[in-house]
Amino acid sequence: MTIKGTTQLLGVIGYPVKHSFSPLMHNAAIAHLQKTGPADYVYLPFPIHPDSLKDAIAGFEAIGLRGFNITIPHKQTIIPLLDDVSEVAKAIGAVNTVWYGSQSHSGRRSGESGWCGTNTDAIGFLAPLKALKQDWTSTQAMILGNGGASRAVVAACHQLGCQRISVVGRNPEKLAWFAESWVNSPDIAARLKVMTWDELPARLHKADLVVNATPVGMHPDIDASVLSDQEMGLLPKGAIAYDLIYTPRPTKFLQQAAAAGLTTVDGLEMLIQQGAAALEIWLDRPAPVEVMRRSLLDYLAQSS
């Protein structure tokens, strides 16, 4: 990759963000695209404290940042700071991809400009599941966590056709708000159930798909898991355990699931697919998905 005075900036914001693999795969993709046409970009990590988010967005505009991804904890709090939000992101209630300009991805009228946001997480989440089976209509999904990432998972599970979608959280007030926030999506609301953590053990035996949508188990707390070994053992044989975390690989959660004989899916393919969708928005050209995947697999192989 060649960085020049004309090189434009892309990036990812979060707190923390040092664990992110996004710069690795996006810069590999940009380097590949430079071989076949103009792709004068570089992708950087930006650790943004929650208290500094508004200042950071103003700073990004000042330096001409072209677009960025969003990870924990900014996916919901960034929405009021954007000029336009796509219908998909509005339905999910969280944004993971932002760009500056008047591109048509958000439906913005020609000639207007500003920060536009959308959500590509559901696209990424679905990719590995669609490869596992075709009929999800009898599936009962259990989502652990009720933050921004879990909202995309709810929308994706509805798109799959899951019979029941349960969301588990610790704060009853936040759970109540979570349930109420889907009032404008009645089809989703009809399938959605929220519950507190103490209700979980009695429900796990019915879960065909359990998703960790919390940061528990993320580096550096790699020995942590949202479920105990005993709770993992309550899941039915044939269930799928999906961890949105992609480092370490496997997480403690997925190690427990494998030991219990469950099918396991980590967050790496979700990261790749949501990133490819974002890159296509920013560059307005197809993303080299295999290059992105190979860059991460090679890195992980070298690091193991």
C-alpha cells in the first residue's frame, strides 16, 4: 500500500479498539484494489472515549475523514450525531458504518452532504448461519446481551425466520425499553421475548441457537464466559453456539460449547462480511472478500 499526501482516511472507532482486526483486513483489501484501479485510502483505528464522541465526530469532519466503522460502545450513542440514518439502521436502532457525503446508500437527496449511517452487522451475522442450514422456521434463538450488537442479531434472526427470539439482560428497565423499541416492527415484536439473567437457566434447554452479543470473553479477559459449564450443558444437542467475539479464537464461550458437543461459530466471518459491505459503500466498488478473509486467517496462523 502506498500512502501519499492525497491519501484519504477511513477507520474504526471504539473504546477499546486496540483489539480490532478491521485495520488489518481493510488495508489488505485497499492494497489489493490499488493494483487494479484508484484506491487512495488508508484505514486506521481511533480509540474514542464515550465522553469524547461528539468532539471526535467534529474532528473527523475537520480532517476530512471519509468514513468509519463503529464498535462497542458507540453503536447507539452515535445516532443523534449523524445527519442521516438508513431505514435499516433505524429499524435495528444501531449504526456500525458511517460515511461523509451524499452517496445514495442512505437515501439522502442529491446535493446534500453530512454524516450518513447504516448497519451492515446483520448481513455479516447471517453469512455463516446460511451455510449451516436452510430452514430456520422452528428455531428458538437466545441472545445474550441487549446492547447495540444484539439489536442487529434480533433483526437477522427475524430475517432467518426464527420462531422465537429471546433476549437476556441484567437490567429490567433496559430490557423493557429494548422490547418497547421494536413497536414499529410488529413482526419482530411478536416473536421477541426479553428476560433477566436469573430466568436463563430454565430456558436454555429450548434454545437451538445461542448468541453471545456481550463483550464478555474479549481480550484481555479471555478466561471469562457469559455461561457457566453447567449452563452450557443445558443446551440441547444439535444447538448452535455463536460468539460475536473473534479474538481470542476460540473464546472460552466456544470452548465450553465444543466440549458440550455443540456446533460453534465465531465472529470472524461476521467481521469479514460486514466489513466488505462497508468497504463497498465507501469505495463504491466490489470488496475483495477473499483477500480480506485470507489476511485475517494468515495473521491468526502466524500468531498462534
